[in-house]
Amino acid sequence: MNKCCSSVHLKVVEMLNKVSDLPPFFFRLILAYGFYEPAMNKWKDIKAVGDWFAGLGYPMPHFQAYMAASTEITGVVLLLLGLCTRLISIPLMVIMVVAVTTVHLKNGFPCGKNGFEIPFYYFFMLYSLLISGPGRISLDALICKRCKNKE
């Protein structure tokens, strides 16, 4: 019985290994989609965002508004392409921490109450990409492969 179970287990693991690049690919797509609208909304009225940031007590609020909007839209493009994935994950994680601590935390966890649920999930998806990388379905992997072939 043990031999049968271990055989089945090995086959399942083998099948799952074949699709192991799908989770980081889907994380990247979900995150890009999630950052797109907030980035575009910031750019639509960047002055209002700076004024809002000033009301939250951010230092240099208008500069911070430009930085947040620029980081988010750059993140959308880079995550979609799977380019510089680990690098862009860091500032996007910082944005999530700032969003949670200044806006969402006081509302509790549920996203329906503007809580920190979604930024919390985004943070850990970004953390996963930072640690594990973008997977083989990415420009990062393609560039890495070409660099290795030149050596």
C-alpha cells in the first residue's frame, strides 16, 4: 500500500511541477490588473492626490503622489512583461505597507469596509515574486536564459 501511495504521490508531484510557473504568472497578471486602476486614477487628478496625501500628513505630498503613481504604472507594465519583477516588487510592497498603515488599517480586515485585506494579499503576492521570481513565463526568464547561453 505504501508503494502505491508513494507512486501516486510522485506522479501528482511530477504533474504539478509541469505547471509550477503558472502561479507566479497569475500573480503578476492579478497584481498588474489590481494596480492599473489606482495608478490611472492617480494620474487623472494628481494634484487632488497630492492634496489628499497632505491631509494624511505625508511629507512632500505632491512629490509622493507622483512617485506613487509612477511606481504603480511602472509596476503594471513590468509585472505584465515579467521584467525586473523582483526589483519592482520592492517599491510596490512599500506602497502596500504605506496604504495599510495610513488608510486601511483603521477599517479592519474586510475589503468591503475598505480594510487592509486586498493590500495584505497584494503584499504577500509581491513578496512571493520577490523571493521566488517571476517564473519561466517572463521576460526575466528569457533574458536569463539568453545570458546563460552566451557563457
